[in-house]
Amino acid sequence: MERENNSHTAQFLLLGLSDDPALQPALFSLFLSVCLLTVIGNLLIILAVSSDSHLHTPMYFFLSNLSFVDICLTSTIIPKMLLNIQAQNKGISYTECLTQVYFFMIFDGMDNFLLTVMAYDRFVAICHPLKYIIIMNSQLCVLLILVSWFIIFWVALMHLLLILHLTFTRGTEILHFFCDLPALLQVASSDTHINDAVLYVATVLLGVFPATGILFSYSRIVSSLMRMSSSESKSKAFSTCGSHLCMVSLYYGTGLAEYLSFTFTPSSQASMTASVMYTVVTPMLNPFIYSLRNKDVKRALGRLLSRTICFPGWTTDLKT
């Protein structure tokens, strides 16, 4: 096959989840439904937080940012997959593939950072309640978000610039349903030792350190809860942490499963399933976890939906 060196006409083939033509309509319907649920669910969280003054707190500010990132993450992966299924075409251009790699790294990294920042917020709220308003002021909250975007932007750009030095063969098959960095490095025709080393270091710094920070925050939270004498205070603290802890467990659990399955059995069905859980299902479940487990969010969503439903009647009364 012809060899391409950074050619923007180079075509990759995303092998996807299945080659069975009979399964394609079912896959299209399934992932279209997941995409719509993810966008609508996270959009409702953003609207509920922005429209309800009771939710104008650091915790919900970070939650609305997480919902925005999850919408962007889903929009990076699923639309191209749906387009390929509908057109019965597995191809993706060099430029499209690198764009997908770049934005996936940004939004996936932001998910990681936001979960870490939210853990710090819960640590301050429970372990230092009297200083919470002072420590978690609006300036610090905005600064944490901006610093997270800044770091992940440059990390993703560094990976992208390193990929530009690699060569690929036209028609290269990628054992994935989207362009992911590890999968792309596996099919490169040139040496990837530098890329692999940078990816390893970035994974340690941006994956292990935030996870360690979350574990430290929750170890201090548990220690504080054990010292509380009031069962009501313990129950309230557990309720505020429960939703976030579920999201953290889902994110890191599916992420670890994807990493292990991709490392040991990269082309297996188990690897594809783990990847779907990590990249597609997790962003869909996050708004449901928070809306079902959090009374404040449920009340805000109820008020938002009631205002939406009552609006036509209110308009009719005005005309009358």
C-alpha cells in the first residue's frame, strides 16, 4: 500500500463495533438515542443550575461545567459514528481523525479535572464548613476552571504536534469506533517511542495525580464524618457526596476497564464494550445520577419543567 507522510488526504478506516450489516440499524438507533439523552439530560442540568438562585454555589457551578463538557465529549464521538453507519462507510480523513483525537483529549481531560475540583469542593465544605464561603469564592472557582482548560489545551496540543511527525499508510484500519490516541499510535508506520513516552507521562501526571487528590479528599471527608456526633449531619454530608462519588466511581472504573482491556486484548469485544461504557455511557448517566440522588437538583428541575409546561397557559391568561 502507498505510504503517506502527514498527508491530509490519508484515509483511515474505523472498524467500529460490528461488521454485521443486520446490526447497523440497531446500532444507529441505540447511539442516536444515547446522544439525544446525553445532550438533553446535561442541558437540563445546565438550565436548572442557571435558572435557580438556590443552586448558584460552587458545587453546582462545577456541575454545570461538567455537563457542558459531557455534551461536547459526546458531540465529538457519536455524530461521526452515526454518519458512517448511515452512509455505510467506515472512512475518516486524516484531518477529521486528528481533530477528533484533539478534542476528545481536551474534553476527557476536563472531565477528569472537574471531578477532582468537585472533590476538593466537598472536602472544604465538610472539613472546613466555617471557611467554605471564604475559600471557595467565585474568583477561585473561575480560576480553577480556567487553569484546567489551559493545562489540558496545551497537553492536547503537544500530543497533536507529535502525531504530525508520524507517517501512516492510506487505508489503515483502526480497531476502534473513533480516533483515540493509543489506537492511532498502534497503526503508525513510523517510530512512536517519543509519543508513547509522552503519553505515559501525561497519563501519570493528569490521571494518577488527580485520582490521588480525590482519594485524599475523601479520606479526610470520611475522617471528619466519623467525628460527627449528629446522625443528621452525617446523613446530609453523605447525601452531598454520594452523587459525586458515584460519578467518580463510574468515570475511573470504566476508564480503568478500558485501559486494561485495550492493553491486553485490544481487538476484543470486551475492549469495545469497555470503551463504549467509558466514552459514551458515562456522560449520559452523569445528569441522571445527580438528578436522582440530589434533592436540590430534583427540585430545581421540577420548577424548571413546571414553568415550561405552565408557560402556554400563562400566555393565554394574558391574552384573556
